[in-house]
Amino acid sequence: MIKLEKLTINLSAETTEIEFKEEIEYKKPKSWLKTVSAFSNGIGGTIYFGVNDNREIIGLEDVQKHIEKISELIKTRIEPLANFNISVVTQNNKDVIRLEIIQGTKTPYYYVADGNKIVFVRIGNESVNAPTYIINELIAKGEKLTFDAMPSKYNFDDLSFTLFKATYLQKTGKKLEENDFISFGLMDEKKQLTYAGVLFSDQCPLLQSRIFCTRWNGLDKTSIFEDAVDDKEYSGNLIMLLENGFNFIKNHNKKAWKKLPRTRVEYYDYNERVITELLVNALIHRMYDIVGAEIHIDIYDDRLEIESPGGMYDGSVIQNQDILNIPSKRRNPIIADVFQRLDFMERRGSGFKKIYEAIR
């Protein structure tokens, strides 16, 4: 049964969540089925059939036949089966088919044809082949795993945890016991470390766990004078990265002061709590399985930028979000939990609000 609706279609532009198709290309269904795969692997989205590239409503005839064919192609070419709704939108006496793809929970969703299985993701207004590191993350999400929870090749006795133990004692007043590593999710009962455990070890053999810090001369990276005033590269465990990144920014955090009758008030370019919140956010939410990637801290004359590998964990676009009301979704929940235990962050997802208020 066709569901008929009369409403106004938003024809402003194709976006991360909207795509227009003038017709249903049955001979080349990959042209739109790749978007079904991409929407399923991301935050969902809607395809409108019967709207051309100029965002003009052309309309379709015999919509019941088209709906049955669309359903058949999705069922035979998308694996696992995507969750979707089909309806007909009537506007200016023309019928447009609206295919709504629901965000999937069994990622990755493949386009399957001619013996090939391809994963697509949405980048801007395009559906593109997913790189390997995104496919790996989609597999982990589909299996309800996160990178930091995955078992590594290292055993607890292979690495040391002097800094982690000392920091935990300082912050909590408690001694870190071996059983705590199990309860925190840093290793299993057979003493095999998870990647979270490896990232908190003194040696931290993951080469991609690095921070590149640069104090640039001017407002961008193309100064006609000396390009960089200072630059450092840090590697190691997460606590050391947090400390080194913080100290680098602090060393270039200019201070001014105002004299009062009996004291003086000091003003820094960047609030130190804000710096900590930003660095913790970068360390917790970055993708650690992108080999050759690292966190970048770039300080210019007028701003501080911190860049962390990987997009939003739920596939959304940060520019479309209200940063004061972003729900807490953690790419690496074990790391986040340990940071909370060390009092580096809170569980309530209030970091952006604190940053905004402090800077304002």
C-alpha cells in the first residue's frame, strides 16, 4: 500500500543527509544504492526520486511499480538488509518517491554486485568508498566493540605502568592493583592487554599515539618570516601526551595582568581548564587505528587549533551540531572511563559548555 503525503520538500541543496535523483536507474542501480549503503553506515538520510540536479520536481509515473523495484534491489544488493521506509510525496500534482534510510546498527552495510562487496560512507554530499580504517571502525561498531576494547598482542608483563600507577595514587589516594586493570577494561583474565591498556603503558608501542605541536609565526602556516617559532613531537602513553601537550601550550600562553589596590589579576590567552578539556577530548575521541595520523596542536598569533584524527563518532557533521547540546557518544569508552577516574574529565559530556563559557 502506498503512503501518500502532501508536504513541502526541502529543495535547498544535497547534503550529508539528502540526495536527489531524477529517475531510478535500474540498469545502473549502484548510482543510488551506494548512497543507501552510505546512509546506513552513517546517520541515515533520505533519497528523493523524481527531483533533478537543478532541484526541480519532475515527478514519476506508476510509483507502485517503482516502489516494488526499489525494495527488491535494496533487499538483493545491500548486505545486511538496510532498514528503510518508502513513501510518496505529492507536490504540485507530481509524485516523488521518498526513500528514508535509517541509521544501521549492524555495520558495515555493503553494496553487493558481480562478486564484489563495497562499503560506502557519506562525505559531504557524496557517497564514496570507505577507507580501510573506517571499515574497521564500522566492523567494530557492528560487533558492539570499540578500538580501545579490542585485545592487543601484548601481555600485562610485557610492559610497565609506573606513570599510570603513580598518577592514580596521586589523584585517588589509592594504590592501583592488578585486578583493577581487569575491572577497568585494560586487560582480560589471561592478562592480555586491550589497546586501552597499551595506551596507558610506559612504553606505549603504538606509533600512531603521537602529538605534533607547533607555534607558528603569524596567522597561518605561510609566514614570509620564520615559519615556526617552536615545534615539538611527543609520543608515549596518554598521560604523558596530555602533560606534554598542556605544557607546550602553557609555554606559549601569553599572560597579561591588571593591577588592583591590593593585588593584581592575571589574564592568559587561553584558560588552562579549557586547554585540558580540549586535549582530553582529542585524546579520548580520536581514531587510534589510523596508522600515520596524529593529534596536531597549532598555535598562531590569534588562535589555538587542536586537530584530532577521525570525524564525529556517530557519522554526523560537527558544523551541523549545536555544540552546547551534543550528546555524549564516546569512540573509546574505556579510555574515557580511566580519564574520569583520574579526574581529567567528567562523565556528563559537559566539556563543550565549559569551554564555551570560559572563552566567552
